Amino acid sequence: MSTTTTGTTRGTLHLAATVLTGTVALYMALVALGNITDFGTNQDFVRHVLAMDTTFKDEDLMWRAVTDTALQDAAYVAIIVWETVAALVLVAGTWFWARGPRVLARRVSTYGLLMVMVLFGAGFIAIGGEWFAMWQSADWNGLDPATRIFLLSGVVLLVNHLPAGQTGPAA
């Protein structure tokens, strides 16, 4: 382990938190950039999921469908804004892991990681997957990628909160 001029110990756990937070930051930045520069591709995805037009069309569920394209597009823009803000927060968290105090790094990274988990867990898995029955679609089903990112973000969140700098047999 090395010691910085402020006297804080930086070891492999600190490095792992920095690199993993940076990895999720990079992923979210690329997702946001892709959605901004290739707006139409995922716009179609969001429209089909919200319209529920490729589900089993069970009349007991179809009342949930959102077919107004203005509402669909507003939801998509909100997703892109959320992704962009999450990416920026995670970039800041990565910066603080690399340069700033750990307490601030952990706090900022936690906010960014929770933003990702809310988007992919509540937004895509719960609302898209269950409420809009995305799981029923063979063509417009994003549950597997959403689950991967949700789990990755959860692992990174756990690493960010592991206790560091302990002495004794457990260290």
C-alpha cells in the first residue's frame, strides 16, 4: 500500500473502487452518447415497449399501453437525460476516488450507481419488463441487458462500500 501526502492509505480496494466506478461511468457515457447521436434506434425500442405492440396483446393488460408518440418520445428523452446525469455523476465519483477524499468519492459514486440501478431496475426491469410486459416480446425485450447492468452496478456499489484500511486478521 502507498500513502498519499494527506496520510490516507490507498490500496487495491481503493483501486478496485476507482476502476469499477470508472467502468460504469464509461458505460453510461457511451449509452447516453449512443442514444443522443443515434436517437432513432432506441426511440423505436421505447416506442414498441410502451405501445406493447409486440406482446401477447392480452386485453387485460393492453390498457397499460402508451400509444401517444409524444408521450413515448418524452419518456425516451427523460431516459437519455437520466443516463447523461448518471454518467456525469459517476465520472465525478471516479475523479474523487482518484483524487479526492474517500468519503466524498463513496457518496458521489453511490448516487451515480443508484441512479443506474433505478433506471435499469425500476425503469427497465420493473416498469418496462412487467408493467409494459416487455418480457412477452421476442423483438423488443431488453431484460437481459438491463439485468446485467443492474447486477454490475450492484457489485460496484458493494465494492465501493467495503471497509478499507482495517488491521488485524480480517485485513
